[in-house]
Amino acid sequence: MSDHPANHPPELDWPFFDNSHRDFKVRLDAWCQEHLVHAHHDESRDAVDAECIRLVRLLGSGGWLKHAVSGTAYGAASDVIDTRQLCLLRETLAFHNGLSDFAFAMQGLGTGAISLMGTADQKQRYLSRVASGQALSAFALSEPDAGSDVAAMQCSATATADGYVLNGRKTWISNGGIADFYVVFARTGEAPGARGITAFIVDADTPGLSIEERIDVVAPHPLATLKFDNCKVAAKQRIGEAGQGFKVAMATLDVFRTSVAAAALGFGRRALHESISWARSRKMFGQTLGDFQITQTKIAQMATMLDAATLLTYRAAWLRDQGGRITREAAMAKMTATENAQQIIDMAVQMHGGMGVKKGVMVESLYREIRALRIYEGATEVQQLIIGKDVLKG
């Protein structure tokens, strides 16, 4: 007889998890059902900003943000991020409320470089505030002409006697306009291409940093273009060594790329849940929608695609927790989970008919939420390149 917590999802019986993860999932689900039950429907920019800030505070007070950072001395749950817990958090939050997943993810991504390579002083000043939900973080890597091609970065950081002066732009920055600080990657020129980039922590109120534009997208989230105009940053704000910024960025993405796959699982799982409920209750032609064989085949496709993506996602998370290198596995998980979730949600919308495209209906919201996940933190095509190159290396 099993000795782990009851009422956990059946996939948690897979060997990737232990009892601590099963207990964690049960507690998290209960918390989400209590605190995230009311959907947020006001999609105006000010309302989304305010809701995102509220959710960060809520996640902090609930003790969940301490799993997004590392270092128990700085308010984290452990000295090393538990990737499976990170993924369970994102999957569960995405299932219940897409914006809560975004709020959580940005706290982790925005401080990943500090957790991995920051100084003790940097960790003390930033991580504890993020873990408690008192400060919002952001990850500023992309530029107008440098998205997937990081080596094309033009934002510059010129060394001075006491620090650096930043000039340039960053765009598609999540939490842009509401973050308290940004981890910014800029060209310092120690070497050509990706080898001459350095990471910095830039507080939001630093003179010379401004919000040039707020960006509106299909599933509203705080996004912005940042402008740096002779923005002076002290030397103590540099993360790691000069010229090592690309390694810092890639190490951060290696941690959090798998969690993007987990968020996609959450959206896909919610779409399947909504589809099953709809198929059981929707009456047509003297029977329920679920009585039709064509509906059953679609449900079968959705469930199988979801399980396949779940296996790849938690394989990658488990491998990282064992200390393994997961570049290929994380790329496979991210690609498969986001692509499969897109198809699952599309089938859910189709199954719902006209209700599927009605504003405010869950599957309509999921349809807009999932689309960005196939692009950010490495588009599907980039994941294919990563996988292909790694396979060919043998």
C-alpha cells in the first residue's frame, strides 16, 4: 500500500518523483484552490500591472517564491533550486491562473543569474526581497535586433573608473515597467560575438534607465522596451566576470527552460480538464458530446500528447536534479510541451464550438496564453537546432 499523500495526480507515481514532491503538489493545489479561484478578467494595462504585483506579494506570503531562488541564507527553500519543485509550481499555477504562473516565473528568471553567479552581497540585497515577494525582478536579454541571435547584441557597457555606463535598448522585457530591478546583459567587448557580453543588476530607479514603450500582447502581461541613456552602474552591480555574460544567460536559461515546458503542461492539462467536463455535459442529438466516437478520439489524442510532454519535461527536471547536463533534454521538453499544448488547446477550442472563442471562457484564454510559450526563452526552431547539433555530436 502506498505511503505517500493521497489524492495526488497519477503522473506523480512515476519514478521521477519522491514523497516530498507528492506532498508538495498536494499542498500547492490546495493553496491554489483557495487563493486563485477567482479569475482575473480585466485586461487593461493598469489592471494587469496591479494584479501581477498583487500575485507576487501573494506568492511571497504563501511561501512559494522561496522555491524560485537558491540559498537558504537569502530566504530560499534550499541552497540549490529543486527543478522538479520549480516545474510542479509552474505547471500547477498555469493550470489555475496564467498570470500567477507569469508572476512566479519572472521572479525566478529575473534572479537566476544572481542565484547562480552573484556575490554574497548581491544575493543578500536582492534574493531575500524576491523570495518574500517584496521586490519584482526582470531578465533583460532581448533587443530589437538581437532575439534568438544573442551575439548580435548592441546594448553597450563602457568601463569607467568606478563602474560602467550603459547605452542601448532592451525589448520584450517581461515585468518591464513594474520591476524593481533588471538583470541586464550588455556588450563590454572583451571578445567578438557572444564572448564579449557582461551581466549587470540595474535598479529600476537608476538615472538613465527609462521605459521607452509598453508592449501589449494577445495574453496581457507586463512587457516593455527599456532605454539606457548614459546609465551609470557601479562595479559591484556586475554579475560574474566581465565577458562572461553569455555563460551567465545560458546557465540561467538552462535552469528555467524546463519550467517553460511545465507551464505549457499546466495550460494543456487545464484544456483537457475543460474538454472532459464539456464532453460529459454538452447535450446534442439525444446524447452527450462525449458519446460520439470522434470526441473520444480527440480526448485520446489530447491525453496521449499531454503524457508524452509530461514524461519529457520531468525527465529533464529529474536529470538536472541529479546534477546531469540537460541541454538536449531541456530543449526536447520545451519544444514538445509547448507544441503539444498548442495542439491540445486548439482541439479544446474546436470541441467547445462557439463557446470556445467567447471572451472570458477558459479555453479561449488558454488559446491566447499558450502562443507565446512557443517563442520565448528560445523559439521552437531554436530548440530544434540545439537538439540537432547535440545529437550529431554523439
